[in-house]
Amino acid sequence: KTNGTVVSTNHYPQKISQWSGIIAIAAGENFSVGLKGNGTLVTAGNVPAGDKLLSWRNVVAIAAGYKHVVGLCSDGTVVTTDPTPLPRTWDNVVSIAAGDCTTVGICADGSVVRIFENGNWAF
């Protein structure tokens, strides 16, 4: 809603209805993630690495896939719940998207980077 609250029809409507200050949402399998205007996240459901997500700061965009979440930080870095660290080519990212088993980023220079669920990198 325009007031920063969220309405949900999933399995966790009560928890999601308590969210406020939300500027973006993303959902994966059995979980939802909300990005607050202060750059922090709120979660509902079976969120992969949920505790890790709650420690993220300065996030400006989020995306979710089947069982992962990615966040774009204000400095152009990307954080992820995937245990495989992102390579240096993921610096200066300006946009992110996630699908079932892949994550894609667009860098400031126009190049595209992506990772697949099994940790294989493609450029």
C-alpha cells in the first residue's frame, strides 16, 4: 500500500500485516521478504538464512528466487543468502533480479553478471 503496509494472502498474513515502512517486497518458496525505507529487511515464513538477512544494512533493492534472497546495497555491492561468495565482478552493480535458481546483476558499466544455484558463475 502507499502507506508502507503490506497485505498478504500467503500462509503468514498475520505477520506480514504487521510490517510497516515497506518500499519493496520479494517472495520465494514459502517465504516473503520486505525492504524497509531505512535499508533493513523484515521476513516471514521459511526464509533461507533468515538471521543473516536481518543483519543486512543499506539495502536499496531486493530479489528472491526459489530458495535464496539477494540484496543490492547503496554502495553497489550485493549480499546474498547463498553460501557461495560472490566474485569481484559483482562490484558496482546497479540492478538485480532473481529467478528460480539464478541471480542476475547489471553493473554500472553495462555488463551483466549471473550465478546459478549450484555456484557456477557465468559472465
